[in-house]
Amino acid sequence: MFTNIMAMKCSPKVLIVQFIRYLYDEEDGERVYEKIHSDIHIDESLSLYRYYPNNSNEDIPNLDYVLSGIVFHVGDTPFCGHYTSCIKTEDRGFVHYDDERGERRASNYITSEAKRRQCYMAMYVLDETN
């Protein structure tokens, strides 16, 4: 049995999480993609302390992150569709960008069922307020 164990040795300033949203199979020599429409819960904060090796004699680094942005994808394959993003700003809260338009959004916008099904990538930054 194969086991893969991951551990944090340092804390990157930016953490990018890409979600696997497509399954593919080969039929008649061609790849066929199927989009995974399951909900992805996005937290506005993320702690990675459980991935830090607990047998270390070193000081434990800060491993607390805050959400800074999300990329959404609307479409049936990875090769077609439309990408939009929602960026968290210091002074305006969340701003949803769709091509050249940016509109302010409440934080519950990113947790709506439709957006949880479209979530493709989340970006977190190290919480340096700790």
C-alpha cells in the first residue's frame, strides 16, 4: 500500500490551491472531459498547523492564512468557458471581476451554492497579524 505524507517545513507568503474540477477518460483515442460540479467550501481563513511536523525542535512558523482571491470557471470543459475572479481588498471588501467590470460583493457571495460549484482556484496570503 502506498502512502503519501506531506509536511510543511516553512510557510510560503502566498498559498494557491487549485481544485481538480474535471475527470477525463479516453474514448476512441480522444480525451473526454467531465466536469465535477460538487460544492467546494471556501473558508476565509486557513490553518496549516496540522501539516507541520510535530517532531521538530525548531520554532513553529506562522501557518495561518487569510483568503485573498478566488477564480471561478463556468463551462463544461477546461478548454472552453469563462473565468472570473473575486479579490478581497482592504477597503472595499470582495470585488468580483468579470472581464473589465469589477463589482463590489458581500462575503456571502463567494459562499453561494452557484459559486461553490464554480470554484476553480483559491489564493491565500500569510496572516501576518499574528
